[in-house]
Amino acid sequence: MQPKIPATVVTGFLGAGKTTLIRNMLANANGRRIALIINEFGDLGVDGEILKGCGDAACAEEDIVELANGCICCTVAEDFIPTMESLLARRDPPDHIVIETSGLALPQPLLRAFGWPAIRNRVTVDGVVAVVDGAALAEGRFAHDEAAVAAQRAADDGLDHDSPLAELFEDQLASADMIVVNKTDLLREDRAADLTGGLTARARPGVQVLRAAHGRLPVDVLLGRAAAAEDDVAARAEIHHHHHDGAEDGEHEHGHDEFDSFVVSCPELSDPSEFTARLAETIRAHDILRLKGFAAVSGKPMRLAIQAVGPRVESYFDRPLAPGEPRETRLVVIGQAGLDREAIAAALR
């Protein structure tokens, strides 16, 4: 089996120094071919242009992919998963994938996307790096220019990130395998030490908190962490409430930290294609986050595995049905608290 490609997620508020850190990483890649996925709001694509101009063979233009359709945590199925599949389908896939999220992106939904079967078998989350503006934090702010963060929040018409920045900041810390306190060159030693100690106390056990100036850290410290973050998303508890506007346009409000799950049982399938199409419709109608399970298909001796992230549904035969194994369909439905279980079950049946 081929080893999984490691992926590093870099998160942090606007102006914390994410792009600078990544640019330094590219300049010192030590022969690694790094592919970048950049989640930038709006049409300007500033971060992408900066990175494309780095003049280093490690950041060739074809290895930089920009997602400009809004917050990555809400466009996982539409943007992120197809992008990852495209990277993995290349004849010369990258040695490492780095994902720079928007400063307002929630890390947890992105980490859950790595459970998608076509990705999970090929990629592992090497680590989540949260970049913090140390100089701003020392003054009681989360970003050097909080007005710019507010403008970024308003730039995506589909979102209303109306919870305090403090909650999103805590989400980023909770997801991190490493916290980089950037701009510590602007602080006195005692203040930098206090910040580092305070963040260490707030982070999960074992999370490293490192100081940096101008985003400079050794590549071998940032990469190669082998955290397999996709396997312990539940331990990276999130508190930030993330809402969608425009429910009347088919979008639905949901808090990512309140989940509900239940099992729907159906008879064996006569037409898997029709059923998976109906699954996608049901997922869209009820804002289902994940759906997974197994089905028996009429006339087939194999079990059909079904996985869905958002409205994107994948199915494949994974093994023969065992003697005496029920020929039925059982699906686990996962979504926001308050799912209409009866309506969903009726639609699937």
C-alpha cells in the first residue's frame, strides 16, 4: 500500500501571519513538493497571488489551488473534496498538502471532511497549526485590525458569523496540534513568556506552543507531526456557533457543536443509482451533515457501502454478504440537533 500523503491545516485570524509562515515553509521545503489549497474570501485572491510570486520551485503555479467561494467549513462538499480528489488523481501527486483556511473558518468541519473514503485512504491530517498574533493578543485583541476581520466576516454573503471572536478563537485553539505565537519580536520577553504559558494552559494536553517572528519556524517542526487529526475530531471540541443566512433560499441554519444522529432501516435496494440520487436530495432538504451505512442490493451477493458528506454521495461494494446476514439497508444519519427524523426516514424509504 502507498503511504498516505500528509496534510497540514493552517488556521488563524486575518493578519496573524499565516501566509508569511507558509511562504517561509515553501522557501525551506528541503525538496518536498508541497501543494497549497488557499481559502480566500472574495475575488481578489491576495494570498494566492503573494504565494504564486514567491519565485521558488516548491510553489509552482499548478500546485496552488484557490477556493474563493466563501468559508471552507461551509463549502466542504462543493469545493474542498473535489479539489482534494483532483490533486490525488495527478500522475505526480504532492509530497505534502498545506491548507490555509480563511481566518473565520471552523477547523472541525474541515477535519471531518478527511473521513471521506476517497480521501481517507490516501491522505492523513499531519497536524493543525493555529497562528496567533502575539502582539495583538498581548493588548487584549484577537487580531491587529479587528475591523478588517469584521469586514472579512461580512464579505461572504452566505454567512453570518455572529458569535464573538473569542469563541472562534477558542475553537481554533481546541483544534490545534501546534499553536504558533507570531510577532513575539514585538514583545518583551516576560510578556511573550506569559502569553505562551497562558495558551499552553488553554490548549489540549500535549499541544506545543511555540514563539515565532515573521512566521519563521523550521519546516521539520511544522511538518511531519503525524497527528492523524481526522481520527480524534471529537476530542477537539468546538464551541463557536456558525450560522447560514438565507434559509428561504434553501440554506439552513446550524450550530456545528450540537449534533443528532439516528439509524434508518430500509429494505434491500432494487436500484442503487436511484437511491443514491434520493439520498442527495434528502441531504439537501434536511441539511444532513453526514450519512453512512450499508445496503443489500437485489440480485447482488456483495454489500454496498454508502458514505456522504453534504450532498456528495459515494457508494461501492466492499465485501460479500455473510451467510445469514440480513438483506437490508441501514444508514446512520448525522446532523444538527432537531433533525426531523420521521420526515427523513420517510424520504429514504
